[in-house]
Amino acid sequence: MIVSIIGLGLIGGSLALDLKERGFASHIIGVDRSVEHETIALEMGIVDEIKDLQTAVELAQLVVLATPVNAVIQLLPKILHYADEATVVTDMGSTKYQMIHEVAEHPKRKQFVASHPMAGTEHSGPKAAFHGLFDHKVAIICDQEGSDESAIALVREMYNALNMRLIYMEAMAHDLHAAYVSHISHISSFVLANTVLAKEKSETAIFNLASGGFDSTVRLAKSSPKMWSQIFEQNSTHVIEVMDTYIEQLQLWRKLIAENKFAELETEMRKANTIRRVLDTPHVERVNTTYKEA
Amino acid sequence: MIVSIIGLGLIGGSLALDLKERGFASHIIGVDRSVEHETIALEMGIVDEIKDLQTAVELAQLVVLATPVNAVIQLLPKILHYADEATVVTDMGSTKYQMIHEVAEHPKRKQFVASHPMAGTEHSGPKAAFHGLFDHKVAIICDQEGSDESAIALVREMYNALNMRLIYMEAMAHDLHAAYVSHISHISSFVLANTVLAKEKSETAIFNLASGGFDSTVRLAKSSPKMWSQIFEQNSTHVIEVMDTYIEQLQLWRKLIAENKFAELETEMRKANTIRRVLDTPHVERVNTTYKEA
């Protein structure tokens, strides 16, 4: 099968590597806004050839959009327009509601499957791509009743080739859950980095002391600004709701510390410890519960 | 040399393992408030024998306090009292100013070296102990002018055996830097866990979506409540100062998102990206700058 991948960064690049190696794709066509990324992807053997968007869509049986989410919204109507009626289009964006809303009335809406593989690192660009990024993680398909069954089947097959477990959600529920479980983590990490950079005048001190837990909590602060500002933009209502809860909780902690209420603070910390239940469950077990929620 | 370790958790246990294996200690005596921990440490071969506090101090050439910081403050005067005049006492606590202040007038103050190895994991107890925890990380000695040179020399030798790089700081500067680089990371992680647990009603959703960055930012939320509430208590002034900056920065981000100022948000994120400079420098390079600051 010919697969065209639009956006040759960490996600698109890693996808290309696995789909080719595992025999799902016989030929991979790449498209990127950046000629430099296109050249790197070709030279690294991530894609077989580079084409313009229209040709890439016309030649493919499956088109995967792996760009930042604002670009998905811009490109999706155009791609559906170019697509042959047998061509399936999917995307890998971290927000889902707005893009689905934008193509709701498109005559080829049913050829589009909105999906989100929950995988990534803090690195970006084609050089960050690697084999196995998606293995044993979860992919979400949203509002599947809006897509043809045959289109869903093909996308499901693709995620099977990536060793991902599929779950189904409504787009709005997806965006809310993602705000709690992924987007706020990135905000807390970005803001933590800026807090330290703003006030900790001694860079040597940061260097020397970073092993005290800082490394892991601030890792996501290295993530792509372009990609994440678009996610926060498209999911702003939920992101603000979660931020308000987060700030409220921080203010509670500040108050307990300022008022020397350390027994109560310990109670809050023991509550936080219960997150262990979630984190210490291996991914394989985690995904053994299929669910669908509104 | 006989080394007595008071507190047989992750830190004390890992210390015992390496000091014995590397020949720094010929015999290790363990003391813990919990008989269960003492039994486990003995059965696992982490320590050679268990004694009461007084005997353990009397028999040792070096006594290492590896308890939570409130216990350090309680035990330190007693341990110095029991100590022979040739015995050196050090501690591994994450805050330094208050404990040094408490023993400032103690007749045996000069036998005490206040230190802080910047190493740890989110796990606790003797079963969490492992070889190599301290390797290639940084240890800090505070207010070294308060200690005998021979005492400093012995503690330096111990940290050399642990493959740690030593730096020297005033206690107050240590506590401020630690608040920025370590303590706030733990708070942000604990609070993030509680934010998600409070509002994300679907535990299955957390399970399934946790690979989207949540795992790493919330890892420290598994840390010991007893240990960390004492750190926040003893470092409350600095911790509150850092929390205020963190909350202020979060409010700025909330405002930029709510007001659709995503270009400005991207600027903030690019600022955060510069933390890369610090994080991507290997530990070995990081510590090649000796420094001492007020």
C-alpha cells in the first residue's frame, strides 16, 4: 500500500519507519512544509520519495496528517478535496474536537478518521524519529460514527501494525481527558523551567543541582513551542479549566505550608501517592480495559 | 573503618551498599526507628549488625544521619553527645540551614559536617536501596568553616568513594537553590497528581492516557510524604517564595491562553526551551566547574 505522510517530524517520521519495516506500507511518500525536513527524511531513508501535497494525496491509499494541529485544520479540507473516493485520510493530532467540527459538512467527511496516538517525546523534527515509538501505547479514534466503516478498518489495521491498543471516544471527552492527563503536564513543565530560569540567577547551581528531581519534571519543557501553543489554542477551554484547578491546589499547598499545617500537608501528599496505582501498572495491563465513554 | 548509619531507607541503605562494596567501610552498623526496616536491612545484607543509637555512635569512626530532616534535628545533639572526640558525624538531609543553626553552640559542633548528596528516587525504605545511586552526581558540603578540617577530609573521602563531585556552599544559599531546583519540582508533581485525581473522574482514562507526558512529570508524586513535608517545613520561607513565582508564572500563561495571545505564549515556551542547555549537559561536564558561593 502507498502511504503518504504529511509532516515529517518525530511522529510522522517514526510512523514512516515502522509502517515500512513492518510491511504495512510498500511505498512511503513524504510532504513537509520545510524543504530541509524533506531532504533529511529522504536522506535518512525515512520516506521513499518527496512529492507536492496534491500528488502525494492522489497517489496514496492512505494519507496521514502528522503536522501541528493548526496545520491539520488548514490542510484537511484541501486533502479531502484532492483525495480519490477510495482514499482514507487520518491525522495524529493531540486535539480532536475543533478539527472534526471544521470538516463536519465536507462531502468527503466519511473518508476521514480522527485519531490520536498517545506517544511522543520532548524532541522534534525528522532526526528525532525512531523505530518503536508507538509500541504498546494507546491510540484513540474519535467520533467514529462520522467515518466509513471501511476507513475505520484501515486505520485500525495501521495502528495494529504499530502495536497500539485502540480505544474509542467522543472528541469532546478526548479533549477534556487529554487536558488533564497530557496538556497540563506540559504546562507545568514549561512553567517550572521559566520559574527557575527567571529567579535562579546561578546557572551553575542549576547545572549542579538538577539531579534532585528537576531533570524529570522539567523534561517536557524542551518540547516544541509551535506544536504545543496550537494544542493549547485548540483546547483552550479545557486547558484553562485544568489550570484553574492546578493553581487552586497550589494555593492550598502554599497556605498549608505558610500556616505550618504539616499534618494536613502530609494527608494531601498521601492522596497524591495514590497516583502510584496508575503509574505502576504496566502499559499492557492498562490497556486491557476497552471502554467507550461520552 | 566502622561506619554507623542512622536511618536505613533508600539513602542510608544505598550508602551502606556502596561504602561496603568499595572498601570504604569494613563494618556497617545500622540503626532505624522502625524495627521492620532494621530487620530487612540486616536480612538483605545492607548492614552487618543492628545496635541501639548510643552503642552505634560509640563504636563508629563515622556516623551518617540519613533520616528525614526533622529527625536529624532531634538526633544530632544526642549523637554529638555520645560521640567520641575522634568521631565524625555527617548527615544527608535536603535542607541545611536550620539543623546547622540548632547545633551552632554545641561543644562538638566541629565534629559535624553538614552535607547533602543530590541523589534519590521516588521510592523509599531499605528495599529501594541500590548500588550506584550516588555515582557521578553532586554532593554539597555546607558552612564548612564550622567543621574541623579533619572531619571535612573524612567526609570528602566518603563522597569520593561514592564517585560524587563535591561543591561547597553556605547553608542559606543551599536551601534557596534547593528550593528552586528540587523542592518545587516535588511540589509541582504532587499537586499535579492531586489535580488529576480530583477532577479526572475516569481512572481508566488516566490509565490509558498517561503515556502522553503524565508519567514523567508526576513520577515524584510517589515520594515519601513524611520526608518531604519535613523538607518543606524546614525550608518554608524559600519554598513559599518559589511557589509564589511559580503561581505567578502559571497565571501569566493562563492569561495568555485566555486572551488568545499565542504568539506571546510561544515566546514564553521558547524561553523555557533554553533549559535544554542545562539538561542536555552530561552530569560529568556539569560538575567540572567548582564553585563556591555566598
